[in-house]
Amino acid sequence: MPTGPSMELLLVRHGESEGNRAGRMQGHREYPLSNRGRAQAQSLGQMFVERKLEWTAAYTSPLSRARQTADILTGMAQRPAAEVDPDLIEITAGSLEGLNRSEILERHPDFMQRGLEGLGDFSEYGGESYDDMQRRVEQLCGRIFEKHSEDGQRVLLVSHGGLLFQLAKRLICVPVPRVAILRFGNCTSSLIRMRKRRGMWLGELVWHLPIDFFTHEEERDVGALFR
């Protein structure tokens, strides 16, 4: 039975930023890549080149840590620069942004005590709500599917841990679960193959690779909350 047209989405989280290195909640705050983050992006770009992994189009978050990562990847692949898409920006964390773990514990102890079902919602702190985030992801998906629905296209999306987590859930799960375990470390890359079934795009996770899978470095774990 025919399965309909297919396309692929290549999701990449930015390399280590100065905010990651300091263990700070980043959100919309600007933190450039650290030296380690640039090296991570170069290692990932080299892997893409060696495996001849190319893309039809590329998009990036407007934040510098993602744009710098995208510039390294597209430059090494000798592809056009990634287009900035505002919907790829990280989740807004409100008054938590810029704080490290001890500062959050001191100023907002309730945040660290919330259950898993509440971790994607920052509305209590003046940030983005879970429902707002889902609407943004749906808007992003609709635009990507409309522009790149021609069979066989591959699209590179460079973004952030929080956004990519919500996006990956939307792409591979119907209905979308609120809680799932899928870690996006710095420069983790994921390939999701999308097929149109009964009028709806549904994805299959082909691979999900942390940077240390093909390098000799160990990933620094500053906690999944600190995007």
C-alpha cells in the first residue's frame, strides 16, 4: 500500500554556550558559543560531510548560540547560510532566565519541586506557557511542511533543547504526550523521517545521536532544565 510523500527533518541543538558552561537558565537571553561549543559544532559538521549528509534548506533560531552553530554547519557543508525562523527560538523562561541552579533554589524554590508534567510551562514566572509552546511548534510545523512538502526534501533545523524536545514529540507522537524522555545535549542531532499518512505528516525517529557518540569528549551534564 503506498505511504505517500516523504521528507526528512534534521534537528540539531546548538553547541555549548557560555550560558551552558556557567550552568544558567538561558531562555531568550543571548549567550555566544564557548570555545568548546564551536569545537562541538565543527565535529558535527565534519561528521555530516564525511557521511555526505546534505539538506535542501536550513533554518535557525535567531539567538546567537544557534546561529553560530548553523553558520559552522552550513559553512563546512558549503551550503547557503541558514534562514532565521523566529519560531525556532528557545522557550521563554521569564524571571528564571540568567539564574543558575542555586539562585533558582533561593528565589524560586517551588520551580525545582514541580512534577515532570509542569516542567515545560514557565507562565508562572512570566515566561511561555506549555499551551503557547505547543501552538508555536504547530505553527512551525505547518510552515515547514507547506514549504518543503516535495517528496525527498531534507530540512536542517538548528535550535535549542527545550524547543527541539517539544518539536520532536509533535513530529513522532499522536497525540502529543506532555512527558517523554528524549535528551538533547549540546550538538545532539536527530534525523526524523516524515511521511504523509491519511492527510497528516507523521514522523519516524531514524537516529538520535549525542555529540560524544562520535567524538572522544564526555558531555557535561548541567541539568536538563538549563537550556
